Amino acid sequence: MGKIKKELKNSTFIYDEESKTFTLYNRDGLSGTIELNKIYAFAFMRFVVRMAQRNWLRPNKKQKKDIEEIQEEFEQENKNQLKLFENE
């Protein structure tokens, strides 16, 4: 048993396998420390994954505009095709 540790520029994450706790440290040490038990750590993980998926799957404004333009062009083409069939 041991600890899993990940150090980043501004924070450190530690998972202690013995106590089943997840701890986040601020860059300057103990002034910003959060300790979560395994249930809260799992809930936090689910929250983070959900937010990442939400932001990943959400189209940005440029993509949304492109989709709207394509849809308008498609509708115009369909209207022209309907007119062709009506004339026949």
C-alpha cells in the first residue's frame, strides 16, 4: 500500500490507499488543503468528467454558425427541388 502523488505547477494531488483519502494541496502548502474520503472523491471525479464532457461536446460559436449556414443552404436546395416536382 502506498500513496499516489501528482505534482503540478500550482497544486499537488495525493491519493492514500491505506486511508482511502484524496487530498489536494495548494502550491504554498497547507493554506489551501482539501481532503476527501473515497465517496466524495468519486463524486468529485464524476463531476469533473461530466463538466469536461459537457464542454467538449458543446459546439463553439463558429461551429454553430457554420451548422446554421449549412442547414439554411440545405433548406434552400430542398425548396428548389420541391418546385421542380410541382412543375412536373
